[in-house]
Amino acid sequence: MNTQSTTPDFSKIFVRCSSIGALMTEPQSKADKEAGNLSQTAIAECISIYSRFVDGRSTDIYSAMVIKGKRIEEDSITLLSEFDKSFYIKNDVRLHNEYITGECDIHVMPQRKIIDIKSSWTNETYLKSILSPLSKDYYWQGQGYCWLYDCDVFEIAFCLVDAPFEMIESEKRKYLWSIGNPAEFNEDIHRKIEQIEKNMTFADIPKHQRVFKHVIARNDEDIARIPAKVEKVRAELERIWKVRNHINQ
């Protein structure tokens, strides 16, 4: 059967650092482990990569938390700078090697350190983040950044800063809409509106309580495992393309 298009050059696909953790997940069955097969989690990530690379479709979610994180990134960097007593600036250089690509938030030289900013949505999400073990996805993202930027240390800095004014006002409007947009506010409504603002602003919490860092050291043994996994990903992408185009394996 004729194919829909020329076979893409999957050898030119670079895996994002943020995807490495999913790809390094081990399969559940012993047979798949021994055969060196990709896990179902890794295959699901391959499907996302294929959809983005070949079909131009992305399932990135632009939730309120994601939007806030992007909007207040500079505020978080300022807070971290004050916390560390250093002057940090946002990195805008994306790098890639033969296998992976990434753009870290802060590249600190000559200390050979990468910092990634995670802006928390609420006080509760911040507390949960700093009290929970660091996820393997963050670990592998850090190894990827250390490899790309030739650094020895990766830090994840959880920061708690105010939401933008317009986001706070939007949340107030949503609340008022949910109760029918009353023409007059009673004491209970005023109290709830004040609580919405308090939930999204944090000036009353000391700055040193609004920054928490996890430190990850570079691990060259783990970094050395990444290329073989990326090659398996590229082979899986080609398999997906053949299935999509009804080509016998």
C-alpha cells in the first residue's frame, strides 16, 4: 500500500529533558526487562513525541497552574536571587546534542550549576512539594540538563510568589458568577473574596519560608544510559509510523 508521505528521519528527533524520566521507566514484566523493551509509560511518551513531531499536534495542558508558572517566573527568580544572595537571570539558550534537547531556567557559571524554577500554585501545593520525595522525572530532567550544559549540580527550586493581579481578579469573578453575580455583597461574600486574595498572595509569609531547593548531583553512569534509550525511542517512532501507514513490519 502506498504510504501517506515520505518516511520522516527519526534519527533527527531529540528527546526533551522533561521526557527522559518517562522513557527510563522499566517495564513491569520480567520478559520485557530482559529483552530491553520500552515500558508502557515510555511508549505512551513516544506517542506524544510522534504526535508532536510528525503530526504537529501537542497535548500540553495550559491550566491555571501552568499559566501562573509562566507568568510569574521572573518573580520566582527574583525571590530565589534574594534567598541565595545571588543575581540570577533567565536562561534563553536551548541546547541539544545527538540525543536530547533542553532549555534550563538558570545556568550558573562558573559554579557549573543548573537551577530549575517550580512556581507553586497555592500554599498547600508548595508544602506538598517540599515535603514529598523528589520525583524520578525531575531526577532525569536534571541529568539531561547536566549533560547538555556540562554542569555538576542540578537544583530544583520550589518558589511561592503572588499570582498576577488579573488572575486574582479572574478568580473573584468566577466566584461571583457561581453565586449569580449579586448586585450587593453581604458580609459572607466580602469574607470569601478576601479569602480568595489571601489564598493567592503570600507577602505575610517570610521569604525564607517560600523557597525550598532539592539538590541533585550529576551521575555519569545514569547519563550513559540515555543514548541507548533514545535509540529505542527512535525505533518505536518508526514502528508507529509504519503502523499508521499500513506498512507490514
